Amino acid sequence: MRSSLLAACLLAFCAACLFQQCEYENIEDNYPPPPPPSSCDSATISYMADIEPIIVQSCAINGCHGSGGPQAELSTYEQVKFYVDNGLFKSWVIDQVPYAMPIGTPLTTEELQKIGTWLEEGACEN
């Protein structure tokens, strides 16, 4: 009887030690919250005034990215935003991977800075 009582106490002690070591940790607490969505109200670069003219003049032309062209069409904000959202626009224009766009006449440093700022500000349609 005494040995079974001792075994039961030992088992209870081991179980208590085991459960004391267990703790719940919310994995979301280990990561910072996502940044708040960018506000187009504070954007310094305007799609309509700054970015669209660059795209119309340098990209959305016949034979390139214009309406009905053989390549990715960039005639509307929605089409441009599609490529912004999937990362290809930045890759093509800013990072120039796999090659620099536009082909032939490169964008000026000022144009690249405007596009880079517009992308950083959330690529707003403003």
C-alpha cells in the first residue's frame, strides 16, 4: 500500500512539473504589427500629374506597352497597378531586371526618382 501511495505521489509530482513547464505563446506576439496602409492623402507624387505622363510618353506607345501592343499593356492606371502589385513594374523600371525599361531611351534620374517615390507612397491613383 505504501509503495502504491509513493508511486501515485511521484506520478503526480512528475505531472505537475511537466505541466508547469508548458506555456502558451501566441506566435503573433513575436512579430511586429504590419505597417498601417499608406495614405494617398499625404502622397507627394501624383499618378495623374507625375507618373501617367511618363508612362504615356515612354512606355504606353505603339509597339511597346500601348493599347493592343504585343507586350504588357500599361494604358490605364488599373493595368499599371496590376504590375505594381505583383512587383514587376518596380523590377522592370527601377531595378532594371532583367533589363532596363524603357528600351532605347532610358528614363531620366528625375523620372526614376518620381516613380520610386510614387511606389514608396503606395502607388496611389491621385
